Amino acid sequence: MTEISASHQVLLERYRASHIGVFGLPGLVLARGDGAYVWDVDGNRYLDLLGGIAVNALGHGHPELVGAISKQAAELVHVSNFFTTPAQIEAAEAVLRIAQAPQGSGVFFCNSGSEAVETAIKLSRRTGRTGIVAVGGAFHGRTTGAVSLTHKEAYRAPFEPLLPGVLHVAPGDVEALRAAVGPDTAMVLLEPIQGEAGVVAPPVGYLAAAREITRDAGALLVLDEIQTGIGRTGAWFAHQLEGVVPDAITIAKGLGGGVPIGGLVTFGPEVTGLLTAGQHGSTFGGNPLACSAALAVLATIESEGLLEHAVAAGDFLVDRVEALAHPLVTGVRGAGLLRAITLAQPIAPAVARLARSHGFIVNPVAADALRLAPPLVITTDQLATFVDALPAILDEAVKESA
């Protein structure tokens, strides 16, 4: 079991003294990474089963990503959007290709998922309508517009009044969605799998029903693929698993492999044309460094067969966890390498803390669920080390809570 040193504690106290406390006190000070592993400043190694919350798609220190960033940094880091660069053009073309977007589609690059959602809000306002429908359990970001669409009361209440005209409906309920969408609805915003809610997927057919409902009402269907995109579920984007074509998607997280980049992808010329010159912008969005990182991530996912690997590794994880037949494990949900192990008792925070002391990083996304979103390059052997250690960790957590 790993322990942190006095000097490690000093660094954490320096963090506390120098930062606005929105994140609380971090659990560790990390110093380096390699593949699916990270090391803290004491030299303790951890299997990173969270991947920076689905960001580190290629893990840590992948040579293709390091090489692309290094090369671009030596040539050109930033030029402003008065100009463009080959990297920005090629990255947009690559994103449109993997999104299977039709002719006349477009990409707006920004720096984060929240910014992508803000862009989607502005896109929806250009329809001439103002109503937005989101879903209970949704998480779309922390900026003022994005948090207006996020459902968790604790995130919203300190900053009210928020964006008007937002309606949250019960998750997975087609009839509730149908009743909420009307002539004033500009956009329905949905996550194909709700990450922060605990890796919860809607019933099969829900996205297709949402497509039908929005099309009939003349509203936009925008899918939040920030956490589920870039191969995380075994497809480039989770909505592709159901064959649904939205009006737009928001992307970020895994796209840059750790370099901040986000974007809004519009499908077709009618939607793309809603935003015109001068109506939106970003100083850093689409900079050549971030776009070069994105190109390296996308090319490596393809060349290393990581879409297929995400499916196989995710299935392996499910099979091995279920084979434990541990009384505290009630199931595994999600898709690909976005998974939650559900627990029979609300001990996930204790399990995550104890897992870290055993050398594993997991996320207690809910009181009774552990979220796993490891690098797409993680091996089944590495996953097996966690599954093999899980029963003892669970038993230890139960003893603590007794």
C-alpha cells in the first residue's frame, strides 16, 4: 500500500495556500506518466483508470503525441484567428470525416467542453427561438450558460438566476421529452451516455426518438459527446452506435489527448450557416499546437486500432468484474472504456481512496458507483490487476464503514 511523504504533504499545503479552493485539496501531487501509469512526487506508481476524466486517450507520454506537440511548438504555437494554419484546416477536416458529417458541415474550435456548449447555445439562439430542453442528471459544464443546462442543484443554485427558458425532463422518458418540446424550443441537448450522473445510458431507441421529436418540432438536436467521443465507447462518437444523425455535437476531452481543445461540429449547410462572421469567436481556439495534438490523437487511434480495442477491453473488464461474483458488486454499465462499476452499498468514496492506496486511480462518480475511463491504450493485463485487487479493496471499505 502506498503512502505519501511529509514533503508531499507540504506540496499539497502549498497548493491549498495558492489556489482558489474550487477543487478542494487534491489527493496527490503527480510528477510524470507513462502509458496507463502515473507516478507521484514520492515515486509511487498508480494505474490511471480515470485518464484525466476521459481526456488522456493515448495515455501519458505517447511518442506520437509528444512528437507532434514538440514539432509544432518549435514551428508555430499561436497566430490568432485573423489567420489560419495547415494544422487547423486538417484537424477540422479530420473531425468532419470521423463524424461522418455531410457536405456543408463545419467545425468551430475552442478550448474546452464548456466553451463548446456555450457555442451550441448561441447556435440555438440563431434559430429565432429561445427554449432549451435538457435532461435530469445532465452535466454540460460550469460556465454560466453550460451550468444552466446542467441539472445538479448544487452546481446551479449559487449562481442563479441563470439562463432563462431551460427545462429539464426526466431521463430516458420519451413521452416527457415529447411533451417538453414545442414551437419555442430551439434545442434539445443530450448526452448519449451521462458521465457525471454515473455512466448512465438512456434506453435503446431514446436518441432516435429524440431525433424524430426535434425534427417534427423544427428544433435542433445537439448531442454532448464531450466525454463519450473520440473512441471512448468503441465508436468515434457514441451516437454512431445507434445510427442517429444530430444537428450538431459538442466535443472536447479526448480530442487533444491532454492538450486543451474543444469544438462544435455542425451537420449540414442549414445548421452550419446559422452562425455567421462576427457572431462568435475565440482567441486561442483552433491554435496550431492544439490542432496538431488532435491530428496526432486521431491518427494514432486509427493506426493502433484503438476503437476495436476499446470494445474488446471494455468487454474484458465487464466479464472479469462480473466473474468475481462479489456481493458488493451489482453490475457494470456503460460502453467501451467508459464504465461504472455499481455497488450494493454507498461506499464508493472509501473504495476510491483505498484503491489509490493500493496503486489504482478510480473515480467515485456516485455514492454507489465507480467510474472508469482509462486511456484507450490500456491493456487487458493492466485491467486484470485492478479486477484482481478489487475484492480485497471492497472488503476493506466495508470494514471501515461498519
